[in-house]
Amino acid sequence: RMLFTRFGRGSARLMDTHAKVYVVHGGLFDITILSSANLTRNPRIEATVICADIEVSRFHRGWMDALWARADPFEPVEDQ
């Protein structure tokens, strides 16, 4: 619900990927975060790489945009 309140309907899609890649793209920077970690607590050792190379950012944005374009929109279940 918070996602849709902040970014509107259509701001989430269902995609077939297990990648943990985050791209922060802005006017002054392009940061890519590659990680083995899920966004949950676990006792395992994980690895994360933070990269500020614009070509790396473009590469990851490219495949992410392609997945997004063909992914089904996620529609939340409304409260009863």
C-alpha cells in the first residue's frame, strides 16, 4: 500500500528474476549495488558491491527496463 500511495498504481510489476541489483540514477550520480543478500534477516555471510561507474549502471538499467516492459502489473488485493 505504501508503494502505491507514494508512486501510484503501475509502480510495481511481477518479474521472473532473482537478481539483487539496485540502481540509483540521478542527475549527479549513477550508483549500482549488486548483492547476494535478500532484504530479510538471515545468519548467512553475504556479499555486496557498490559501483559508481555509469556504464555499469546503464547495463543494469537496460536489462531491468526490458524486463519491466514485458512484466505484468502487480495489483494489490484490496482490504475487505
